[in-house]
Amino acid sequence: MESKTNSVTADIKQKVELFLSYWKWIALSVIIAIAIGYTYLRYTTYEYQASATIKIRDEKQATKLPSIEEISSEGLFSGGTDKIKDEIQIIKSRTLMENIIKTLNLNIRIFNQGKIKEKELYEDPPISLSFFESDSIINNVKANIFIKVKSDSEFILFKDDGKSFIDRNESEGKLYAFGDKIDTNYGGIVLVPNLESDSFIIGRNLKITITPVSRLVSYFQKSVSAYTEKGSSVITLELKETVAQKAVDFLNQLIKEYNNDVLHDKEEVVKVTSEFINKRLEQVQEELGQVESTAEQVQQKNNLTDLGSQTNLNLQAKKQLDQQISTTATNIQMISYLQEELNDESKFSDMLPANVGIGDSNTSQIIKSHNELVAQRDRVLKNSTEKNPVVVQLNNQIDQLKNNLESSLNSMKKTSELTLNNLNSESNRISGQLYVAPSKARTLRGVQRQQDIKESLYLYLLEKREESAIRLGMYQPNAKIVDDAYSSYRPVAPNPTLTYLAALIFGLMIPLGLIYVSDMLDTKLYQKNDLVSILDIPYLGDIPQSSKNVRLVKKADYSPKAEAFRIVRSNVDFMLKGINGRAKKIFVTSTKAQEGKSHTSTNLATSISFSQKSVLLVEMDIRVPKILDYLYIKEKPKKGLTDYLADSSVKAQDIVLKHKDNPYLDIIPSGTIPPNPSELLMSDRVEELFKHFEKKYDYIIADTSAVGLVSDTLLISNFADMFIYVVSADGVDKRHLVHVAKTLYEEKRLPNMTMLLNGVKPGAKGYGYGYGYGDNPDNKKKWYQKIFKRK
């Protein structure tokens, strides 16, 4: 478990080191991403948010206290949740949105055009635009007007050809004076300057955009958000706009338009009631005039000028009875009027008069419910059609209430008529018990009774008309403003902090992602862990990458490359410490060419020779020899290994080449390149060669061919004490290496096989450290190094 944890930790550390090795590219990517974020914030159009809060009044809730169960279960206003949702839909209706756009002229916008971005001039526009056509035409126009202010009185008008002001020349436009009529395909227009505006600047490029109202209606319906908490009648309205003041003005006007719409519905009931009363007043006034005229004619005809005492005596007996008869008759008449209103199909509204004084609470409640349903249906019809299921359902409920009201009125009328008949009978009975009055006086009294009834009804209707007028002025808006529209005038989008954070993450993730994916798809080897993770073969060491100009290590060499070969030399001695009395034969091979086996052979032999050990370096890669090039030997010897193998007359000591600068290093060059290298290496003279020199040298190092390409090395592998298998960092595919090297190791075809990683790069996917220890005496110290050395 601990080994697994260490392995995971090592993998994480390796990934971190990999990423850190590309820190310059990562830093550059982050800088570019932040620069892009800054440019975006510099030239983008910011959005500002405004919010307002209103409370929807519930008239029913004000007169009815909720039960304890309603409050404890879902809240005080839980019963009105659907009503609040309905009000939200009305607030966001197309009718209200269209009224707001037309009132605030939001379909006409003026922009200041810069080189890159444009800014809307809403609060203090530099010019105003007037049209000769009607609003019905202008509200459906889509157009752009480009102008350049030349002076306080003139401007240049450009065609809307899709070009920006940067691409326009003043010669392409036409000079106009402010106030001139400009003919367009949607009628004449007039531009008037607002010289007192701070945004009126000579030389400024302006763009006037005219947008169809219907398109803006859809835009604001989506942009305005309205929400409320469960059980609450408080609605929060929010709007995001590119101009903060526009959002504030829009929400304030939205609340105003909503209240006006609700007041209009409430006033509709009062207007219907007033019309009903006025119509009845005209009829009663006419009837009262007829009765008064009849009374006057009766008095003139019968000379009834002094009936005071007799009339008082008769009235005293039947005063109370007549009052009841008058009240009952008035009630019957009002019921008849209401029945006529209910069955009148020529009315412009389905509203019924309320509070006409019939005196029945059930009937008043039915009328009130009927009017509320009619108002709700009419409000839905503003944004819908008669086929809407909601409208159909409301019409069914209205018809049902009308039927109930008609039945109730018929029942009340019959009851009142029976009561009136009983009162008349009682009046006749009392009249019979009185002394016989003159018939003329009785006739006059009957006429006066009718006059009193009509007069009482007339006064009653006047009273109801006044009540309706008073009620009309007492209605309150449906929405109580809790908070007027407010904006902090700080942009809410885009958020600079989030933008820079996103840019930082974006700048990091792109290079990190590319590095990670590249590393995942990379099948090359770069460092020790990459090699030992795929091959369980003894690891001899690694050689760092060096300059191509420095091929060989020197005797007094403090470079990482020299130190690496010293470490390899020590590891070789350790692995071959059991061989004494003869030369230690070390063969160097690789999977393919160009992996550095000749470089390794030459430098390993040179490094060993610096320890005053005699070394024989044999160039056994007779196909592509490179040893002499690495040793800077320009003069090619006449005889070499191939000559010895092919000609039995050539002696072994004849092909040995002494190094002129290193007495401990001898070389056997490859000789003439043969046409049959494999057959030569199968010669018995190979074994004779090694036996001849193994007593004369401490080390024999053979640079052999690549085992992944030819079989030459395998033919002579049995003569080696140790094989150094060179692997080029960033030069060989892992799959190819596993296929070749693993097979050779498992089949033991290369004796004492070890792995050496060549050309390891510092940083990147190689090691992040170097070799070397101590100071190089040949290196000149910097002036500051001398100071610190002295201290």
C-alpha cells in the first residue's frame, strides 16, 4: 500500500514537474488570455440591472380573516397564490409592454458610434426625430440612419449600406440642415438638434435605430423577470438593460401602466352602474311629470283646493301602511329594471349595475361575483381569443351566474307582488272602516300616492348616482409601490472579476490541457521513470543532452555529461567486479540507428581511459562506422576489422590504431565496408580477436550494430561480458522498444543486458536538474561570484 502511495505521489510530482518545465508557455498563454479578457471588458457593452417591488392588494383578504389552519399550513396569502401568478402574467402582457414602449419611445434609439463600439445616448439625446407619417406606420418600421454632425445647423446623412463610419467618406454623404424634411421610404422625417445637450458634439458620428414595436415587445417580455415568494403578495420586478436609467424608467412605467389597467377594469363597473341609473332617472322623471300633471288636472277639474284637515285625517290613519306600499312598489320597480338590464343584448359591456338597493344580500353577492368574472375574462381577452379554454370556462361561469340571478329576481318579484297585494287589501279594509270620504278626495289621494311613489323612486336614484360618483373617486391602484425602481448604476454583466478569473482559467487550461494530452499521446521516452516503468531491465544510468559541438568528454571536465559518464563507468565496474585477470568486454548496441550508441561507446572508452585503464575500442558496426569521426581522426587507416576477418594473413596487432593524445586508448577501426557483413561476423577470427586482446587490455568496448535493424550484434553477443543497450530520449517509440529489448532480455540473447538512457534533456519531460559537483577551474568567475566567494 505504501509503495502504491509513493508511486502515485511520484506520478503527481512528475506531472507537476512536466507542467513547470513549460512555465514560459503557460505564462505567455495566461498573459494573452488576460489581455483578451481586458480587451473584452474594454470594448464590450455592459448591462445594468434595475429592480422594483410592489404589493398586490387583495380586497377580499381585507374583509375576510384567514383561518388558523390556512396561516399555519401555507402562509397568510397562500389562497391567493394563483391570483398572484395571474397578476404576473398580466404585468408581462404584450398590451402593457406595447404601451410602455410607445410612451417612452423606446423603438427609437440614438447611438454614438466609435471606432470599435457604440454607446446609446438615452438620457440626454443630442437630437430628436419627428415623423410625418402616423404612429401605426412608424411603429412597424425597421431602419438605421447614419449622420455626422458638421455644425450647430448642418449634418451629413449617409445611406444605410452596411458600412461602418470608419469605412465612410464624407463625400459619400449628403449635406442637410437641421429642420429640413428628409424623404425616406417610410415617409418624411425631420431632425432637430438639442443644443443644450452635453452629448451634442460637432464632428460626432451618430446612428439612429428604428425598431418595430412588436419585436421590442417580445424582447422586453423575455427580459422582464417577476417573481414572488410562496404565500406572499409582494412581487419583485427586475430588468437588465445596457442603460441603467432606461431600466429604471421602464419598470416605473410598467407599474404605472399596470395600475391604470386595473383601475380601468374597476371603473368599468361604476360606469355601467351610472349609465343604468341615469337611464332609469330619465324614465322615472318622465313618469313623475305625468303623475304630477294628472294630479294638477284632478284638482283643477274638481276644485279641490282645501283638503288640509280632511287629508290629514285620512293620511294619519294610513300613513304607515302607505309607506310600506311605497317601499314595496319601489323594490318591485327596481327588480323590473334590473331584469330589463340583464336581458338587454344591445349593451356594450356585460357588466351589471351593483348596489342598486334591491335589499337582498344574496343578489348583491351574485352581481359582484358576476362583474369580477367579466372583468377577469376581459383582461384575459386582451392577450387571447374567445377560443381560449380559460375564456370559455369564464363564459360558462358568467352564464351560470346570470341564470341564478334571473331565478333569484323572479322569486323576489313574486314575493314583493304578493306583499303589495296584501298591503293594498289591508289599505282598502281600513278605508272601508273610515267614514265615507268624497269620491273626488279619494281620486286625488290615489293620484298623490302615485306621485309619492315616483318621487321616492326619483330621490332614491339620485342618491345612488351620487354614491357611484363618490365610489369612482375612491378606487385605489391594485399595486402598492413598496420600492420604486432602483439601480446601483454598476454593471452586473460582464463581471470583471469573473471575466478575469475565466481568462486566467482559460489561459491555464489550454496549455495545461495541450501538454497533458500531448503527454498522454506521446509514445517517446524522456527520463528514467519512463524507461523502468515499461522494462524490468537493470538500469545503468542516463546521459544528459549536450551541444553537438562537444562530442567527447575531457580529462578535466566538470560538465554534466562528463559526470554522467563517470557514474556509468562506476556502475559498469560494480557490475563486472567479478571479472579479474582479463579484459572486461562491454558491447554497446541500440534498437535503431541515431540513438547514440557510437557516442556512448566513444565517451565511455575515453572516460575509462582517463582513469589510467587500458581500453580497446572496437568499431564493430561495420555497416555504418562512426567511431573515428567522434574521435576526430581524419586519416582513415588502410586496414581494419573487416580486413582482419576477411584476410587471414592480416594479424590482430596490424589493425590496432593508437590514439595520439591518449596513451591508454587504442582503436580498431571497422575497415573496408564489406558486401557481406553478417557472414564476416560469423567468422572464427572474431573469437580469435577477442582472445588475442583480452589479456592485453583492461577493457574492450565494442560499438555494435543496432539490434532492431540487423542481426550482426546477435551473431557476436556470446563474446560480451555485458551489454549496454542505449535508448535515445525522445528518439524511440516505447512500443518498438518493448517489442525488441524486452524479447532480447527475456530470451537472454544479450548477456548481462543493461539499459542506458541517452540525450536526456534538462527540464521539459527530462530531468529538471543537471550533473556536476564542485567548481570548474577553467570557468571564469563573474565579478559578483568573486565577491560572495571572498565573503
